Amino acid sequence: MPDRPMREIHDSKVLAAMSHPLRRRLLDVLRVDGPSTASMLADSTGQAVGNISHHLKVLAASELVEEAPELARDRRERWWRVVPVRTDWSPSDFPDDPVAEAAESLVLERQTAMARQWFAERDGYPEPWRRAAFTSDHWARLSVAELAELEETILGLLTSLADREIPDDGQERTTVFLTVRAVPGRP
């Protein structure tokens, strides 16, 4: 999906919908694996189909997922896909809103959980994958404009990797979780 349109989130109901841990996971599964039915999503998440259906309806009401009727074999089968937009939100757009505070915390917990999952499972990966995985941190003195430029550069690179057509070049590829965080701080 190169050059997907950007959707800025300013509604705390949408923020709450996309921040819930299971709904966040459903969005991730749909992004990585493509359109799925509630049954397929239940299998991949270990959740009950009824629970998945409820969360898909919440995501659909917030226009984060949509039905893909062209994939259904009959009228009873419902396929779902992620709406093809990038989402963006800023805590500053939600002053004193506990939903935004909770959303930020949930995002950080999710990122940490993904790193911990890697630590727990990395011995099961071949040596080249263990060597290729990395983490890094740096300190820099930046202006607000420079930080915004850094964000644009990094997010542009990550988006180009996430949205590209996968080359048919015989290379082994696996799903990789990419995250970045840049915050003012002191050592």
C-alpha cells in the first residue's frame, strides 16, 4: 500500500478502540496476514469467535477495519481487512484525557512485550537471524524541528519497508516487529 493516506486520530473513542490489547493484536494480524474471517482470527489469537466478532465490530465502528465481501464464498461468511490508511495521533491532542494516557501506556507495554517475546524465543531462530536482530539507543541534542525531521525520515523508511511489494528473489523473509521511540530525557 505505498503512499497510503494518513488519518489523524482526534476522537478518544477511536483511540480507545485501537489501543485495546486484543484489538491492537487483531489489527496487527490483519496487517501481517491479510484479510481473515473471525474464525481464522480466533484460531490465530486463541480467543473465542464471539469475542473476536465483538472486537471486530468495535474496530469497524471506528473505521479501522472493514468487511471484504468479495472474499466471501457465501452470504454467511464475513471477511475483514484493515482499512488502508496510516493512523497517527498525538497525546497533546487529548489533554487530560485518561484514554490517551492509557493508550500511551498500552503502546509501551506492547513494544516491551514484543522485545521480551524475542528474548524468550530467539534461541529457536537460526544464527543468521539472531545476529541480524538489533537494538540501539543514542543521545542527541535536537531542536523541535530537528526531532520532527527525524520522525519524518524514520517513519518514511519504516513505512516503505512495511508497504513494499515483497521481492521474489529467493531470500528467506520473516515478519519483523519494527519500533522506534524518541523522547526528551536525561541520562
